[in-house]
Amino acid sequence: MDRSRYEALVPRHAASIVAAALLDTRVVLVNGARQCGKSTLVRGLTDDNASEFRDLDVAAVRSAAAEDPAGFVDYSRLMIIDEIQRVPELLLAIKHEVDTDPRPGRFVLTGSSRLLGLRDLPDALPGRMETIELWPFSQGEIEGRIDGFIDAIFGEGPQLHHTSTVSRSEYAARVVRGGFPQAVARSKPRRRELFFDSYLNDLITRDVHQLSEIERSPQLRALLRLLAARSGGLFVAGSLSNELGISQPTVTRYVTLLQEVFLIKRIPAWSRNVSTRAIGTPKVAFVDSGIAANLLDTDANGLRRPGSWFGPLLEGFVLMELARQRTWSRLRVELSHYRTKDKVEVDAVLEDRQGRVVGIEVKAASTVRAEDFQGLRHLAQRLGEDFVVGVVFYTGAQTLSFGPALRAIPISALWEA
């Protein structure tokens, strides 16, 4: 593969992170959704002909790995094993190999399921492995820009100013396109929809069934559509259980499985009390907004109509752009959401290790009103000096002040600021 084509298919942030990890880590695991560029990324590490690439999606390779795990991983240089979840027994052999020869840069593994979710997992290589999560493209990666909003907003606070030329229609188009490399490459909407259909079918029939036997596949698909309609909303298992007519434990188990295969992400509730945070009701967002929009049978034109799914899909879109940026921002921040017993809400809360907080609300409208800052004002009063700035992301063009630490900012600041 020529270099330009390789770079077009690989999230550039992850490539540099993997290269850095190999310098001082024995085993690097690149974990993430199928079709987001993992295999292309790790194949790029074989350019010097000093490494070995093994693809466990190939039946003969998979059989050899299962039959003789120790012999399979017996290699003195870098070995790259694609789709490690297909033969998790290899992890014990890899553990023995890196304990015997602890040089850094011995193995790069990729996986399309969270390894700790696999049944009968023999070992997760504690202390020997660094895990790097790979996401579908961020908007900055698609545009060839450095998307550094998280670092910018903590660094500049209320002084951050951004003017946008992105229209509301263009935001809708970005939401339904999503970030999967193959979806981004398909300019015709129908071709993109076929990719999403195929992707979801393969995910349910392969990866979900590998993690756990699913008795009611149609109900799982119905659950997916309900979750898509509530993208960025609270995960309330009881409500979903009532709508689907299945037990609450089954709903919870299905949602856990969907997170294990990187289809959805839970956003925890924010609190200064760690134990309260752990038991708070999480939000759920689809890892890729294009998948969610396709599940709802809507396109960019449909999202612009009154009463459409634009609001929840746009909130999920923003949440996942923030989740992507967390993996490469200079600041280490936690992403959560805020909701009080009185239903005062803030869509996203970013908190750094010094306890400084940025609050974010997401609106699909092109105008912003003072009441849109209600939750942010509440959070600011609670936090005092720890509150850096409250942002209402909207589809308008200008940055507007609504108080000393409250700003309406165009959504495109996420990848242009």
C-alpha cells in the first residue's frame, strides 16, 4: 500500500501514539470498533520487513494459533497479531514470551472486542500491556486539521473565540456521514447506507455472538433503534425494558455487550463524590453518529425537518468528538454528564486532574437564549473558582458572551479551534 493511501485510512493521532508506546512497552493492544482502521494502522508497522504480521481472521492462521499457541508467538522481533479476540488463548503464550524476553516492542495486538469482556479469558497481561483505543475518524482527521478543542478551552477559557462558516445543513451531513473510513470514502448516500447495514449485521452475527449467546436477535435490533433515538440521553434500563417487553437484566446485559464491541459508549454521571459518580445514571451515545442515523432511517435532509432526530443525534455526535479528543489531548480529562435530583442538567462535563471543570451544552438551533445556560449557571455556582467556562455549542456562526464565564460557540470549534 502506498504511503498516501495508508495515511488516508488511518487516524493520524493513533499512529503516533502506537509508535511511542512501542518504545517502552512489551505489548501494545490497539482496541476499537471494526472497520475503523486498526489493521491498516498496524500493517504500516511492517514497512521495515523486520516484523511478522498474523491475521486471525484467516482460517488457517487461526487454526495454527489454536493448535500451538507457544509456537505461534515464538518470534524474536516485533509480531503483529490482528483480531486477537479470535484466539484469546494466545495471551497466555504471549505472557510467557514477554516474561522470558522483556524487551519493549515485542507484540502489537488488535481487537474488535474489549478483551476483558471475552468469556473464559485466560489472562489480560496486567503490567505488561498498554491499551490504545482506536475510534472512527474525528472531524479534524477527516478535514486534515489538528482538532485540539479540549486543550484550547482549558487553556483559553472564556477568551476562546471561534467564527464558523459551517451551516446547519452541513452539520446534519456530518452527523449522517459519521467517521468510519469506508463511510467517509463513499460520496453517494445509498452506498454509505449499505455499508452501515452490512457493518451492523456482521457485528451482531460475529462479535456479539462471540461474547455471549443472544437468544433474541430481533429484540437486540429493536433495542439498538431505541438507543439511537435516545443518543446522548440517559440510560434507564427499566424504561427500555417496558418498551421492548423484555426483562431489565436482559436490557442491561445487551447494552454491556454493545459497549464491549465498541458500538455504544456510556458517559458516567459527574460528581465530586467518587462513590456517587459510580452509581449515577450514565448517558449512552453511539460511537459513530452515522450508524445511529442509519438505524433511524434518516438522512441529512430528514434531520433538517421539524421534529426530527437532529437534537439527540447532534448531542451524541459532540460527545463522541470529545471522547476521541480525550485520547490525544495534552491535558488528561474525564468526560461525564451532570444531572441533579431536580433535573438540572449539563450535557457534558470535562474535568482535569486539578479539578478544573468545563461544562458543555449542545443545541441543534442556530440561535441561543439565556435560558439555555440554566444548567451551566447552576454548575458554575456550585464549583466557584474551579469552573473554567460554560459553553453552549450551537449551529450558528459567532461566539457570543452570555456572562463572565458563559459562551455560545459554534460546534465547528471542536475541530477548528
